[in-house]
Amino acid sequence: MSEPTSRAVSTRTAMNQEIIRAARRQRAARLYNARKERWAFRWRRIRRAFLAVAGIFIVALTAGLILGGLSFATTVLTTLLAFVVFCVLCIYPSSPRLGVGDLGSSTLPELAGSTEIWLESRRRALPSAAVDAVDMIGVRLEQIAPQLASLQENGPAAYEVRKLLSEHLPSLVDSYTRIPAELRNKPHAGGTTPSEQLVEGLDVIAGQIEAMSLDLSRGDLDALATRGRFLEAKYIDSRDDA
């Protein structure tokens, strides 16, 4: 490898590492917000449970006043009912979790965020070597998210993005997690391990998301360049003529 090529590769690697470090800082903030949302969801369940128990005892108290009192058995049953209702409402509904099927049904504006949340939920099942690749995919998803919001739902570009994010990426991750843990670091086809194949696949997907983002931006970049040339011709050249 020539010296200029080696220097370019080193520069790109350094830039990628800086991007990954920034992505991790952003990820920490997103995880903090996600934890806050989960706790807010849990507190809503607990509040609903307390309100339901209070309603049961209010109804029982009203019935006791109207009927001139409640029997011991009725009081015990009412207490048991309140206890069961409280436990059920504290547990259900469970915290919402994204599945692979949810990615396919997400709208385009939601797709990038849903994919990032799903991938984050699978992070612990992936090898430590895949951490950088997962963080880079998160960066690329944030990059492409605003562009997906303005994309036509049924256009060819939308189809390719959906296929990559809701089919290829989940298929790659799920194929790895189905492999027994003791086989994941043993060389297989081509002398590479499943963990290495996973990292290579995630790197390819990160690159594809970046390429799609650039393709989607090309029209805007061309329009900006055209606008810049128009302004230059209209104002700068006319000022020079004057």
C-alpha cells in the first residue's frame, strides 16, 4: 500500500473513531431518556393500580353504608379483589418492546428510530467486537432519519431502505444469535468465525446506510450547487461588472 493511500486510510479510521465516540456520548443521553420514559411508564401503571384499588374500596364503602354494613366474608373478598387488581395493573400492560415485525410495519419517519431501538435491545447478545459497528449504524440511522421523513412511502428508494433495515439487518443479527455460544468464536467458512462475519456484515450495513443517505441527498446537493452558481452569477459577477 502506498504512503498516500495508507495516510488516507489512517485519516478515515481516525474520523470514524471520532464519530463513534460522539455516537457513544449521544447514546448515553438517549439511554438516560429511555430509562426516564420506562420509569414514567411504570409510575403510570402504579398510579392506575392505586386508583383502581381506591375505586374498589369506595364502592365497597358505599355499598356498606347503603346496606347497613358488610359481612366479614364480603370484606375479605373485597380486600383480596383489591390485592389482585393492584398486582395485575402493576405488571400489565408490560413495557412496550419492539420486535422484528414492528420494523416492517413502521412508517418511514419512524423506521430509523425503531431500527435503532431494536438494535439497542439486541446489543447485549452481540460480541464486544461488534460494539463499534453497532455504534456506527446508530450514527448512520440518525443521519438518514430526517431524509426518510420526506421520502415517498411506495417509491423504489423507500423499498430499498425498508429491505435493508427491516429484513437484512434483523436477519444478520438473528442468524448470529441462533448460533450456540460455544461455536461463535470458532473458525467456520473461509476460516472466519461467526463473530467476525457478524462484524463484517454490520460494517457493510453501516456503509450501505451511509451510501443511501448520500444518494437521497444528491438531489438536494445538486440543487444547492445550482442555486450557488445562480447567486454567484447574479450578484458577484454583476458586482464585478459594475
